[in-house]
Amino acid sequence: MPKKLSLQNAKKQVVEYMIYIITMVITVALLLSFNMIIFSEEIAAIINEKSILPLILITVSVLVVLVISALVKHITVFMVRKRSREFGLYMLLGVENNDIAKMFMFENYFIYVFVLIIGVFIGTLFYQILKAVICQMYATIYYFNFEFSSKAIILTLVYMGAIFSFVSISTSRSIRKFNVRDLLYLDNDNSDNREKKYGLSATLIPLLLGIIGIAIITMSAFKNMPDGSTLFSLVLLSTATYGLFAVLLNHFTSRLKNNKWKYTNIRVFVYRQFTTKLRSMFFLMIGASILITVALLSINWGVYFTTMVEKRVDAVAFDIALFSNEENTDFSKYLSYLKENNLLDSSYEYTLYTNKDNSFYQETLRAVQGKFGFSISSETTDTFMCISDYNNLRDMLGLSSVVLDRNTYIIHCTVPNIAPFEKYTEEHTQLLIGDTICHFGGIYSEDFMQQESYGNGNGFLIIVPDKVGKALYKQQNVFVVKTLSALSLTQIEDLKAINKSVQILSKTGVRNQSASMAVYTVLPLFYFAFVSAAIACTLLSVQILSWANKERKDYLTLDYIGVANHQKKTLLKKQLFLLYFVPVVPATLVNLLLFPVMTGSIVNDVNGVLQIASIISGIQQTVLTVCLLLVVYFFYYVATYMIYKRTIIPKK
């Protein structure tokens, strides 16, 4: 009998359980999709190395299970509270507490099975999105193929079983302790609904802290700031959300005292309801806004790290580069291997020189060390190249040639080095190279193999006339190659085996290394973002719905003054829209400011135009991220509206 009644109740209560269902479906989909990554042989073949990714994802999944367990317990308590009078009636009819608890948990069991079926389907599709992201980072062709992983499903069932067991045990214990009186009065609203006002100190101080946080972030984009300054400014901005909501509450409270304003159209009802809820949900709104801020930042950084993989690979410039400190190194065996495997497109051999001085190196060390883009090369002396070699390399890369006068030198460097070298060359107008005095002729900054442990200088390269360059000391022999197609890691290993003393830099190797590092960061960030968004939406929905029974009386009052049902639905939509989307506003503003400036600071282009371009790119990405989050948000909003409407405006 309890099972049959539970099944009937589960069918009847589907709409009431919508928030629970959406949250659990998202949980199952996330757990399954990331578990499929752990057990995917295809992903393992793409990464092609012993990876700590499974350990990272399992650790994050365990944390997610703990958080979601608490969240589902919160939703379940809300459902018990909402149906307390129904359970009290069962008790009056002689049904034992134990049977009521079993009946309620059987309802949850049927919904749990339904959630698993839908969650597995959505999780399988979401896995394809994650696989496509990984394939893009490793420059591997993505193929859609339906995958079924029994191990991933079993592990997901273990996680969900842990959540369901925890919620079942704790909820059953609570129901068994209730008596008839407890259940009949459990749904009474005892919330403190007194007028609350937030004075100047409660609003201006948090807003002032937010302004300080904005100033710190803005300054960090243009000058070096102490470590932790960005985190500190983020804390200040989070504190400022308190002030923003206090200002909003005070604003609407004062506006509702303005008869002319509040009696225009339907403002008096909508905004009175909104102000009452905002007052009650004040700190919850702040928490939801902070969670949404974290979710947006996590997605933004995840997307940013995926794009940085491609930028690092592009900076290598040549498909393969071989470096040797030996005199007259023979690179012919490498050429033979490439020709035999039909890989060779073009190649060039040249020499890098040094004057055994480190004036330019010290300048870049002071200005750029520790910043993104600073070279990690082991070379600590200034590196020189002859203009003929430089132009041949530019020709291989499809760049225009450079004309160099007899007593002129130029610098080719990474973008962060531009500003310090411009300043340095203004102060040092001449450069003595051997017996020749050379004058500065300009700076070039295209991708030129200058950001890895081996390359054309330690983030910078001094280009001099051939006659001047050949009078310097030899630093390294270099052989660069453009290939017809991308090399595999196996082919790179074959090339390394030819001569152990020759160091090899390749786009394939750099991509594999940087993509692995990005994957370890990106996937947990995406995981964390969606969980944070789900928590924020669930908490908002549950809190809003907890007011439904009391607010039903307010909407019944509208019947007495002739307000039609369709007008009441319009009022309800506006009210819920304000409550649900207000927390998104400060979160979006913080991200529109914080993320673009943070990325602009990391890129640190120094010369204004590129810096602004980076910030504009960050703003565009943030807008897209907000739109992605709003898709998840929309489902929760619609579900909340459906439940709320069913309670407040029942069908006649």
C-alpha cells in the first residue's frame, strides 16, 4: 500500500518536485560526464601520458557529493515542510510515523530513478562537449560517437547512492520524531517580517570598499601590485554586494512611500511584494550573488586557459627546432628522417651569437620576470642574430623582410619586453658591438620562438648586420623545420633518439605539455562553475517557494478587486523575475570589470592599443559566459514559476 500510494503521489507531485529534479539531473549529468572522462580510453589516448586527471576529478566529485548532499537535504526538508499538513492528516488517520517516512522516501525513490535516466542521457551528451574541448586543446580531430561506460555509470550510481542514503536516513529520522501537532503547524510562516532599514554606514562603507577593490584591480592592469592583491580586491567586491543590496532595499522602501510613483500601473503590488521578499532574503541574495560571481569567473578562466594553449603553440613559430652547443653539428640525419617520412616542407640552419654581456637580459629580468610571457630560457647573456639569417627565418614564416643599415641594430622580443626595451634604448642610444657602434633601429614582436626553455634568445633577440654578428662569440647552432603535417609524439621521440646531445623543441611537444596543464585546470573549473550555479539557483528557488502559501492570501485579495487570472500571472512573473535575476546583476557587473582587467593585466601588453584590445576581448567573453549561465538559470526560473503559480493561482 505505501509503495502504491507513493507512486501515485510521485506522479501528482512532479511539478512540486521540479526544483529537486532539475538539481539532481544536473548533479547526475555532471558526475557521469566527468566519470566518463576518467574511464575513457579515447581521452587517455589523446592525453598520451600518465595523468593525474582521474585523481583530480575524483577528488572534486567527492567534494561535489558532500555539497550536493547538504543541498538535497535542504530541498527535502522544504518538501516535508510544504506537505506537513498532508502528513499530519495521515497521522490522524492512524498511519504510523515509520510508514509516513517510508512512503515519503519511496516517492523520492521513484523520482530518483527518473532523475537517473534523464541525467544519464544528458550526462552522455555533456561528455561529448567536454571531449570536444579536450580535442581542441590537443589539436585532435573530434568525432561524435555515442559512448556507454559501465564503469562510469557504476561510479555515478555509487555517488548518487551516497547522496540518496544520506538524505533518506536523515529525513526519515526527522519524520519519525514528528507528532500530529508538529506536522500541522510546521508550514506556518514564523519569519521575521519587521521593517528593516540599512543606514548610511551599512551601505556606504561596503560600497566604499568595493570602490577600493575596483581601484586595486584597475591599477594591477598597468603596474606591478603585491601578490594577493587581486584576491584581496575580490573580497572587497564581494563585500560591496552587501552595500548594493542594502541600497536597493532602501531605494524601493523609500519609493513605496511616494504615492505618485507607487500608484502608477501595478507598481504598488509588485514592488511591495518584492521589497518584503528582499528584506527576508537579504543575506541569501548576497550569498547567491557571490556564488554566481564565482561560477562566472570559473567559466571565464576555463575558457581563457583553453585559448592560451593555442597562443603558446603559435609562439613556437616553427614546427621543429633543434639546438646544439657543439661546433659544426651535423643535422643531415634529421633531414633524412623527415624526407623518408614525407614530412619536410622547408628548413634552415643558422647560428646564434653572444657578446658575453647581459645588459639587455638584466633589463628584461627587472621589468618582466614573473609575468605571463616571461621566457624561461636558461640563457643569461644577450643573444644576437645576423640580419641575413633573420630575414630567411621571416621568409619561412611568411613575414616581410627587414632592411638594416650598416651601423644599425633592431630588437625582436616578446610583447611584455617592448616597454622596458623602448625605455632602455631611449636612455642608451648607442650599442658597442666589438669595434662597431650601432644605433637602435626599432622593435619587432611577431611570434618568433622566444617563450620556451630553448629558442631565439631569452624573450628577446638583437639583430645586427652580418659583418658585426660574425665577429661575436658563437652561442648555439640551430636547425628549424616547417613540416607538411603535424608530427606525432612518437615521431618526436624518434628524432630525439638520433642524437641525445641535441635539444628538440616542437609544436607537438609544447601543445601536449600546455594542453595537459590546461585540462587539469579547465575541467575542475567547469565542474565547480556548474555546481556553484546550481546551488545558487536551488537556494533561491527553495526560499522563494517557502513564501508561496502565505502569499496566496495576498493574491486572493486581488480577486476581490476584480483582477483577472492572466493579470495575476503577469504580476507573478514580474515579481519572480525581480527576485530571481537581481543577484545576477552585481555578479555580472563584477565579472565585466574583474575578468577583462585581470586578463589585461596578465597579458600586460603595455602599449595601450593591445591592452585595450585584450580588455575588449575579455568583456566579449564575459557576455557570452553570462548568456551560458542564464540558460541554466532560465530552467530554474521556469520551474519556480510553475510551482509558485500552481500554489498561488490554482486552477478553478
